[in-house]
Amino acid sequence: MTVSEFVVFEGIDGSGTSTQIAALKKRLEGKKVFFTCEPTDRETGKFLRKVLKGEIAVAAQTAAYLFAADRCEHVYGKGGIAERCGKKEACICDRYLFSSLAYQSIECGEKLPAKLNEDFPLPQTAFYFRIDPKIALKRIQNRSVVEIYEKLDFLQKTAAAYDKIFAAFDKKNTGMNIIRIDASLDAAEIEKIIWSALQKLPIFES
Ligand code: TMP
């Protein structure tokens, strides 16, 4: 099932999704749009941030369950995506289940993340930011905290997994529109591509 008010941004670390979401937030200022991200800022997400920083070590499988639990709260919890989209509020999310299918598949295989995420609703549009992991890693090199997945070999595998996952969704005819973005382009250019795609959606028509 796809949800027409729901838009997701995906890509490996350093692909620039957060920069684009920040630009969109500015553009849509004053409009009733729910900007959100995963891991969430709920308790489940706060726990995951500690895992990502390496402060808490968990098994790869546990991480897959934790990301799915955080997502479950995000979608079905109070003030979550299902409730808001149900009231025709647009929801724009930085990362969603595709992150689990890509990242968690590297360490625990494809089966577990696929099983844990098979029943979540799909967005109307998924922007998939494609970029060479070497360029992506260079962009995030100066950050003070390096997260557990921010390593070249891991991101290379994750980028390949993302390609595979979205190609499989292309064939599934779910109704989800997958828009691939060349994330090596200039930020202003990417912003134009995204805005022109979003304007076609009834929820963003002015
Ligand atoms: P970000 O906040 O900079 O996007 O970082 C979140 C990190 O969490 C990023 O490395 C991807 C990872 N992640 C997963 O591994 N699985 C998931 O389901 C989600 C939502 C994120």
C-alpha cells in the first residue's frame, strides 16, 4: 500500500538527503508539512543514536529489530505518519524502511530486514540519492562524530544494496514513484529537480 501524502529521501551517508530536506523545509515554511527522520527523536530513536555512535554495542540482528521498532512507533505511534497522512498532512521523511533493507542486509543478510519491514506502508515518492561512496565519505569526513556505518567498504556494499533494492521495487508495481537523483550534482540543481517533482503531487500543488 502506498500513502499519497508520504515522501521519503534515501541514500548512503553523505549523499546529501539532509541538506535537501533542510532546503525544502525553508521553501515550505508556513505550510502544514511534517518534516521527520529515522532514527526518530522518540525514545526508540534515541537508543539507536547511541548504537550508531558506538556507545552501545548490539548484535546486527538486534539493530535490525530496533530500527523496525522505531519505525513502527514512527508510523503508528501518537502523532506519527499514519495519523498525520490520514488527516491529509504531507510527511517528508529523511530515511525509511529502504535504509533497513540496505544497511542491515550487509551484516544480517536480506531476509531478516525484509521480513521485519514487509508490512509498513510505502511512500508515494522515494527520492533515491545515488553517489560514489568515496565522494560521500569525503563529504562527511570533517564531522566530529564518526558513526559505525561510515566506512568505505561498508558504504560501497550499502550503495550496491540500495541499487538492488530499488530495482526490485521497480518491478513490483507498488505504485511508489522512485526518483533517482545524481547526488554528485550541485545542491541547487538537485533542489530544482526535487521541487519540480514534488509540485506535481496534489498535496504540494499551490
Ligand atoms: P543519518 O541520521 O545521518 O541519516 O544517519 C542514520 C544512520 O542510521 C545511517 O548510517 C543509516 C543508519 N540506518 C540504518 O542502518 N537503518 C535504518 O533503518 C535507518 C533508518 C538508518
